[in-house]
Amino acid sequence: MEITKSSNGWSNESFLNKARRYASIMKEQDRDSWLFGFWSALTLEMIARATLTKISPVLIADGKEWNNIYFALGFKPGVSKFSEKSVGIAEVLQRIEKIYPEFTHEMFNFTLTHFNKRNREIHSGDLAFDGIGISSWLPMYYQVSKTLLDQMEEDFESVFGEEEKLIADDLIGSLKDQTAKSVQETINAHKTVWESKSPSAKDQLIEEAKIWSSRHFGHRVDCPACNSVALLYGNPIGPPTISVEDNNIIEKQKMLPSNLECVACGLKISGYSKLNACGLGDTFTSTSRYDPAEYFGIESYENPYSGDDDYND
Amino acid sequence: MKSILDETGYIFLKEFKPEKTIREICSELGQIQEIPNFPIIQTLKPTVQRESKINTYSGNYGFGIFPLHTDFAHWYLPPRYLMLRCIVPSKDVYTYILQVNELIKDLDRLTILRAMFIPRKRIQGRISLLRFNQRDKNYNLFRWDELFLNPANSEGKEVAEAFRSLDRKECEEICMKDIADTLIIDNWSMAHGRSKVKLADAERLIERVYLEGLN
């Protein structure tokens, strides 16, 4: 292996080491103090950047300037006063969401909100972390941190320590319980309303749901409240598989559920964790058929002179 | 040879091919590691403190004991192997070596995972945290150097203390007392040091080369 004097500041190792340092400072703070939240945001940013750089440091390079990519590849740009620039954290999170299906949209939204607080703290006179109880964010924070560290095959405790791991396990467990309880309450409420409908009203709604689902894209499932046909929507995970059948291009894409909608009883469930809690968390496959011209974006060629008698001999 | 080193962390070859130069030995056994701004073959001779550069072991310890350390511990990826070859022997100077795994066997797994150091000086204008046990799917290395590293967290302090409080009797002692005695050390898994040097041994001369890999 090539000896290296100093690490590229964008290496996975550098970011994780920084995360460890920031996590130590975070844990030294009083949990009710704004400093706990502030350092938690800095820690999570390091973890997020480490997640992308585990694949390659190129993934955080700001591609608008090629020298940033060159730097990410381990080279020294021959530009005077070069200062490497990486993409903003929102872009980092978007890339993570696209690459790692385990990092759900809910986690994306939470993390972005958490980072926005950090930005407000640094860039404004607002006290972004004051007055926010940890119960409102710490369970999800640990779930996000653990998910990202898992993608890197990095032990949670190697960043946060053993003691904090025990706390995190408890909080993540309670988050799952809360989610399960909340979604069950929603399902029960819709079930109760459904049961109160007359048989003829139910039959009509069941029929309408069948027709509606046949006209919309989505994965058909039984509604957990009324058993009618409901539609599950999702986000793509992983690359699609492509095959050819009867001169058509078939594209199959694995999807991770994100929303459920039932037009019969009106039940709507949003978010993977809630869907998973009520047994609808399994991935499904979305199949699309294309003709080759459509798939490859080939415009059909028409002879511009066809039918133009002026030029026919 | 590589498999022996992987297991034991070092090989001591007694009066090994005295007719050959260290460069020839290195070419036979492996691949020389070139280090920018360093000669390929370095000669190590006991030097009094005041005559040595302040950023060297001689500059700090002179004829005294060199504490256990790994070479270039403050570099992100240090050289893998070092070869020491005796040119002018001494019967009373010892190289101490120790498998780092032995030293840390009583430390908590998390202490080992989390221990970090900071180099005392910027390198190439930058300074980064360095893990005591830095690993990747391609490598697994330990680093320690009293002189060039400072602990960066409580776990780092624990590791530093483990090194400082080690009883030297726990180390292997290698005496390069004959010409061409050759010692190859895995710099990623072994720490090494040197015993005190008496004035009578002031002419002791060792050649050192770093190796990138072994055959």
C-alpha cells in the first residue's frame, strides 16, 4: 500500500474521527442545554458525509469545479490558493437517500430539519436549539445515526460510546412502539367509521375503490382498515432490472413503500416506519413496459419530402 | 517470510548473507519503500542529544532508552515493514519489540476502537485526527509514538498510559551482536524501542530500510 503522510480531509476515516470527537463533546453537555442539540447536529453532519465518502470522496465533491473532483481523487490541483469545495449537506442527504434505501424519506426530512436548526443557530440571531425537549428529536436522531453507521458497517458505539448505545437502543425501541401505537390508532379509527356504514354503502365504496385502483399507478394491497383494494406508493431502491419481451423493454424496479391510500374508507398512511408497523413494509416491484424507441428516446424519422409532389420526378 | 511476519510480527535472521548489501537483501525479500526526503538506506548511530535534531529520537533521548513506538506513527499510512541490519555490532544494546495486540489485550474493545491521537505538528499544512487502531477492508494497523502524537480523547489517554506503564520485561529483546544480524519488523503490528547505550557502544551502527511488501 502507498504510504501517506496525511489523510485526504474528505476520507471516510477523517469524517468518522471528527464525528467521534464531536460526539464526545456532545455527550459532555447537559441534555437540556442547547449545546447538546448543537453538537449533535455537527456530529450527524460528519456521519452523513462519512456515509457518502465510504463509497468514494468524489461523492461529496462540488462538481461545478472539476478541481474539486480532482482533489477528491487524491490529487493536488495545480491552482494557486485552491480551497476544496464540497456539496451542501442537503445535497449530501439527497444522494444518501438515493443510494441507501434504508435511509428513508422520513429520516431525510428529520435530518434536514435538524441541520436547518444548526444553520439558523450559526447564521442568525435565533436560538434554534433552545426550548426544544430532547424527547422530540433524540430518538429519531439516534435512529438516523445508527442507520447511517450501519451502511458503513461501523459500530454505533465506536462513535457514541457504549453508554450512549444503551440509551439509543432504548430510545429507538420506544420510537418503534410509538409509531406502531399511532398507526394502529389511525387504522382503528377508520375501521370504526367503516363498520358503521351500511352494507350497500360499503359495497359501493368497495367497487369504486376497485375501479379507482385500476386507473392509478401503485401497488394493490388490502386496506388494513376495511380490506378494500388500496394503493401503496413507494420510492425506488437500487437499480432497475431490464429485460426484453415481445420486442418490448421491461423495466422492473424495486420500491420501498412510502404512502398508502384507500379511497373506500379514506385511510391514508404516510411514512415507511408507519407502514412497516402495520405490516406493509415489504418492498414491492414496479413493472414498466416501453417500446424501444420510447425507452432509448429515439425520435421517429419521417421523410420530410414524402408527399411533396414538387420534388418528385 | 510474509506469513511468518503476519503471525509473529517480526523475523530475526542471524548473520544473514553477510556478503550481500542491505539493498540486495531487500530486493531479494521484498519491495523497498521509498520515502520522500528520506534516503532509502538510513544509518542509525547512537548520538548525544545536543548533537541531534530536536524532532528525532536521538534529539530527545540521546544515549538513553528509546521508548516503544511505531515508526512514522504520525503519518496517516506509515511504512509497513522496517528492516534493521547490523553493520557495527554491540553486545549490550537491545532492540525491544512487542506485539501491540499483547499490550492491549486487557483494554476494552471500545477503548481500542475509539482511541485517537493528534500529531504534534501539522503535516503538509494540515492536521487530522488519527486512530490508534486504523483499519479498512485492506489493512489493520496500530500506531503509537510518545514523541510525535498526543492523545485526542480519553481512550487515547488510556492507550498512552498502557504504553508508558508497560514493564519492559514483557518485550522481546533482540541483540544485534554480530555483523549482518537482520531484524525485520511489521511496523503496523509491532512497537519497538531501544535500550540505553553505554559509551563503549557508541560505535554501534545499524542500517535501516523500509519495505512496502514482502515476497
